Amino acid sequence: MRTPLIAGNWKMNGSVALINDFGQAFAAAVSPTSVEVVIIPPFPYLDAACQAFEGTVLSLGAQTLNPIHSGAHTGEVSGRMLKEFAVSHVLVGHSERRQLYNESDEQIFARLLAALSVEIKPILCVGESLEERDAGRTMEVVLRQVGYVMSRLEPDQRQQVVIAYEPVWAIGTGRTASPEQAQEVMAGIRAYQAGFDKQLAEKLRLLYGGSMNASNAAELLAQPDIDGGLVGGASLKIDDFYTICQSAG
Ligand code: PEP
């Protein structure tokens, strides 16, 4: 009942050539139509991607956005601008933004609201550090991050949000959460959401992120509460990413 979503976060990687290669590869391949596939390249590649992905299953995401629409904010990009490039999804609260750029829950919420205001679906990233997991605080941390946002939204806004559970210790480390560990947290997020609205909780799409690759994707995606993946490193390799998309289909 929930359409799987595979999103490839290129971070500060890639090139126009790689965008074109993805466009060509996915145009030629028999892509699983039952899966939504989003490529999230750096801002400068959005224009090329908009053209290269036309007629393919690939849609376009962005890695962040500024909370306001325009103004004297050198170096920033707004949701309205993203909308001009047919961006359908935007990451908010990625752990690299939380850690490297000190983004607070309040700032993340402001970005998420900005995305909703221009009808771009936010992918809210949440996850615990290794210390937090070892201290048995995983659910507390994750539900605080989820709750900060969800408790402030109206019901119709909650429906637009996708949540990516990304244990920080698994991002870019080659260390993946086991399917059972990921499922446990996903089920906890869905149960929390059911506290607001049971039907909405059933529709909520939950992605796993953290060293997902062509070998481990199928097992993770087979879990009942995992509806897709947020893929970093493996999303830069066409064959691996395609295999992950097929695993979700
Ligand atoms: C990410 O950056 O969201 C991510 C999951 O990265 P990786 O797949 O490389 O761990």
C-alpha cells in the first residue's frame, strides 16, 4: 500500500557527466515502475538533471533549502528556486547538516515548513550517534527528533513528510544497522505517529539510510516497516543503485 521510495544522496559528489550517464542508463533500463526513485545531486547539477532525467523514472531532490523565499542570504538557495527545477523532495536534518553546520531542531523545522510551503516533500532525517545507541538511548533520541517536527505540524502537513532513519554510526562507515535493529526503530517511529493518527501512520513512508548497498538492500527492504532507502555512497554507482531500486520493486 505504501509506494517504495529510493533516494540517492550524492552529497558533494558527482558531475554533469554522471548526471547524463544516470539519465541514459535509466532511460535504457526497464526501471521498476512500482518504485519512486529520486536523485539528490548538488545544486549546480539540478538544471542538467532536469533535462537528463526527462522521460525516465528518475525525479529530482535537493540536499537542503533556506527557510525563507528570497533576500540577502549569500550562498543560500530557496524552495521557490528548487521548484523551478521540478524538485520533488528535499532533505532536512541530515546528520551531516546537524553536525557540521550545527543545524538545530528549530532550524530544521523552519526548513521543513519552507519546503511544505512550496509543495516539495521534505525527507526528515533522524538518527542516533554510537554513544547514544550504546547508552540505550536510541528510541529516546529518534523520537525527540521526530516529535519536535511532527508535533508542530497540522495533520495535512504531516502527510507530506517522509522520514529517513539514519543511524549516524552507519552513515558512510560501511557499517549497516541489522535489518532487526532498523525494523525496531522504524516500528517505534510508526507507533509514535499512530499516536497522532492511525491512518496517517499506515501511510507514512519510512526510509532506512546508512551504508545501504546492492548486497544488503533486499534484506533491509524486506522488513515490514522499511519502505525504501536513503542511499549515499552506493547512489553514485549506476549498477549498484539500479540493483537497490530493483530490490525495492
Ligand atoms: C546518507 O548520506 O544519507 C547515507 C546514508 O550515506 P551512506 O549510504 O554512504 O552511508
